[in-house]
Amino acid sequence: MKYLLEVCLIAITLTLSGMPPVAAQSVSSDALPTLRKGISVELPRTTSAVSVPEADKEDALVVTIKRDGSAYLGTNPIGIAELAEKSKDALSTRAEKNVYLKADAHSAYASVIGVLDFLHSAGIEGVTLLTVQSEEPAPGTLTPPKGLAMRIVSTRTVERSSNLY
């Protein structure tokens, strides 16, 4: 009964807000789509993001920054100072060495840079910034997460690149 009440409240909220649901969802060809657990934020809108269904996998490493600057590793609250070590530990057992950063569109730029700095100090170079596409999906359509892939480079990489010019 409690679950039904939560579902109804979410449906009413989404209907009244007039915004399409932007939660990451996974789609499998042999199973019904399921809603992935996560921390809800208002993602920034982009026009050139690409589909990143890997971000919706159960073992994807998602770091979330909420509007107030608080950070989460998966669905667990985490201090930004702890982020480097915990992210490095989490990625050590995974085949994919990428972190998906889900930052609220209204979070402070300094919060995002702080997280990127700690990820870089952990040796993590692959980060995908999760976003929302500007176009609206058809009602009832499940869409994979979208994002902009980026690489965090070290000064050694920059020095080697500058020698090429």
C-alpha cells in the first residue's frame, strides 16, 4: 500500500509540474524496462549530448551533486573529501573505468569543479556529464540517459600534447 501511495504521489507531481520524467531508466530487449534507483536532480539541458545507456547499468558508478552542493556516490551520501578514495576503490573491481557525473543544473560551479578535482586526484580520467536533451520525448517513451563524455588530463598529458605543435 505504501508503494502504491508513493507511485501515485510521483505521478501526480510529474503531471502537475508539466515536465517529462527525466529519471535514468534502463531498457532491456528481453525484459520490461525498470526504473533505476538514484538521487533526483534537475539535469542541465543540452543540444549535443549522446546516448549513454552504460550510465543506466546496475554497476555504473554515478556521482551526484545536488543543488545544495551535497554529493552522493550511487545513492549513498558522501563527503567530497572521501570521494577520491571511495571512487578509486569502486572502480578497481569494474571493467568500465568511467564515472557518470549527475550535477543539478543549479548547483555551484565550484561544487562540480571540486568533484572533478577529487576524481582527478584518484587517477580517474573518464567522466561523462549527464544531461537532458532539449527535445521532448514522446509521452510514455523510455529514453536512455544522455551525456557529454570528457577526459580529465594530467599536466604530463598536456605537456606531451603541447610538444606536438
